[in-house]
Amino acid sequence: MGKKLGFGLLGLLVAGAIYYFTIGSNILASEMQKQVNSELLQASTHGFKVEEHNVKQMKEHFTLTLDNPEKITHFLETRGILVQKSDIETLIGLKLGIDIAYLSDAYSAVSIDLYPLTLPTQLTAVNLEPKDKKILTQFTTMLTNKALLVHVDVNKLGTGFKGYIQDINETINDDFMTNVSLQGLTFEGSVNAHKLEKITQNLKALHLLLDEKVSISLQGMQSHYLLTGKTKYDYSSSYSIDTIQVQDNNHSSLSLQDTQISSISVVQDNLMTASIISNTKSIHIKDKEKTFTLDTLKLNTKTSNLDILAFEKLQEVDAQNQEALNTVMQQLVSKGVRIDIQNISAQNISYEDKKLDDFNLTAYLDIDKSLNITALQQNPLLAISAIDANLKLTLAPALFKFISEQPKAMLMLMLFQPQDINGKKVYSAELKDGKLTVNGMPVM
């Protein structure tokens, strides 16, 4: 066939659909194998190492190891995948088994099974206690049995994919029993110009039992990711989770119902603006016999003018190298940075049988490009004039009264009295021109 078909390159021609249901399917499989081999050749020059490559007519098997974190990071970023080099470095020594089948069904040009065969070196190269060696042996057995397996189907146009993570129900037996259960994790998405364009994930349930003491469960999660621009920081994403529950054997628990989280990030002239909005319908906390509840917890924040080149350097700089860290931080604020907390609020707060009503907080922080990071560390009062900030906290009278009865809050409330505005207790704090005021009263 004159066209190269599939696997993230060019689409299948209409005539190819006829080929699939006839003898032409063998020709298509041959074309797909050529494309896979081309991709493997690219991978081998971008930090991966290909071994044990066995080829059959309609199937292939090979192993892939992570060889060069820097090249791998760059390669994945060109595919639109957000990843840090430090993340890849933690996976050095990991070996993946990959099984490929061609034309396994009407949807798939290529079907792929990926499963780890070895653990990262940093987990196996250290001197382990006998207990840890036992756990490591159990993990190795899990890998041998392909307990961790991802299945992906790529469509015949090479523009879409779908798949799942095989259900997991594994118990690690050490001094205490730990269980991991994962059910119904599926995903699908699309690829455009070799880049991951969008992906949707669904998870039915995840349950962790840690040391027979703490139980963590997550029910009904959906997530959506969409690449919206030229850089990896141009994207929108959203998550929804039906239920999150944490419980221990001391009768303490945390439960969150109906959580929605969305984020948008946009880059212009190498400056990023990112916002996050979250909403949780209800939260219930129980500490032995005491209970705390609230409804409609909201969070809305926005960060503007973040230098993405400096942001990327910050991920790699040695935290112990203060001079290098200062240089990167100076670049990070070189265009001026603004952080807005547009809303943090909750309704219908209650503690035991006390109704505490609601609260609302808004704030912003402006960092002028004139801020000298080194001077700020040496003498904050000399550099603080480059920072403007404002905070406003509004409390329902019942909530204010409850806080004022707490010993740790008494001293603060003695120093700063709230304003009474529209039946609410209000605190306003402002930092401007190096001067800090609370409710109009100077503090410094």
C-alpha cells in the first residue's frame, strides 16, 4: 500500500476498511509493524533501550528500559506529556514488558499490553531490613504474575486510543496486612501531531488498607484533560469524585462528598496564568465522639505572570545550592507575579450540636518585579516594600464566638478586634508600601 498507515502518523484510507475484512488485513498488519519498528527506533535514540525484540506475523514482544532521564523527559514533553526529569530519575532500572497485537478487533490497528518486569533500582539497590526484603519479594512475585498491567488499543486512524488498567486486588503481608484494590479504571483519548491532545479517565473504586489501621477509599472518579495550546502548560483539566473516605481503627474518619475540581493554564510570551476552582458539596469529620461538618466548601485561586522558563529550572535546581536557588527565584519574579485567592468559603458549618454558620476569605499578593530575593532573605523589612497584599476574612457571629473560645486564638483576638459589617465579623489586613495594617490599625 502506498500510504504509511496508523500509529500516530497518517489515517487509514477508506479502501483500507475493505482491506481489513479481506486478505488485505495481512498487508495492513505489515504496514503497522513497519510503523511500530520506526517508533521503536525513535525511542532508542530518545533515552530508552529496546531489548528482547521478538517478531511474529501478527504479534511482537520486546522489553523497554529507561536509560537516559534527560532525553526521556524531552521526548515525552514533545508528545505533550507533563513530566519532570526528577520523576524519570526515580524510575531508572524499571523494565517494561510490551506485547503488541495487530488488527485484534474492528477498532484497533494496534493493541498493546504494558507491564513492569522489574522494580526501579533505588528500591532494590539499598540494604534492606529482613521485613523490607520480604515485601520486595512479594512485589517481585506480583510483577512476575503481571498483576500491574495496562492495556491500550490504538485506532486505525492513529488519532485515538482507549484502554484500561487491569483490576488489582493484592495483599502485602508483613507485620501488618496491607491491601490494595482497584476496580474499573478505563481511559480514552486522542493524539494530534504526535502529541497527547486529550484524555478522559474513569475509575469505579480504589481502596487501600494500610497496616490494618487506616482505610482509604475513593469511589466514582472522572477526569478530563485537554491540551489547548502550543506548550505543555496550555491545558484545561477537570476532576469529579463521588466519595472520598478515610477511616482509622480509633473511630476517627473523614468523608468528602461530590468533589469537583477544574483548572486552566494559559501561556503567553513565556508567562503562565493558571487558575483552580474546586467545590466539595459536604465534608464530615469525626474524631472519636466529636463531629464536624460543613457544606459547599469552595476554593477559587489564580496565579498570573509566572515565568515558565524559571519555573522549569526551579524543578531541577539543587535545594541546597542557595545561590542557584536565589537566581532562579529572581528570574521567577522578574516580570512580577500576582496570586489571587478569589474565594475560600464554606456554608452550614457545625461542631457537635453547635451551628456555626459560614465564613468567606478573599486575598491577593502582588510581587513587584523590583523585589530583590537576596535582600528579602537578608532583611525582609528592606525588601517588603516590593510586595502588596490584602486579605479579608468574614465570619458568622456564631463561628467567631466558637473560635474566640479556643485557647490558641484568645491572644490574637485580644490584639485585633473585628469590625461589625452587615451582621458579620470582619478582619481586613493590608500590606502596602512596607506598612501592615489590620482593620485600619498599623501593625508595622
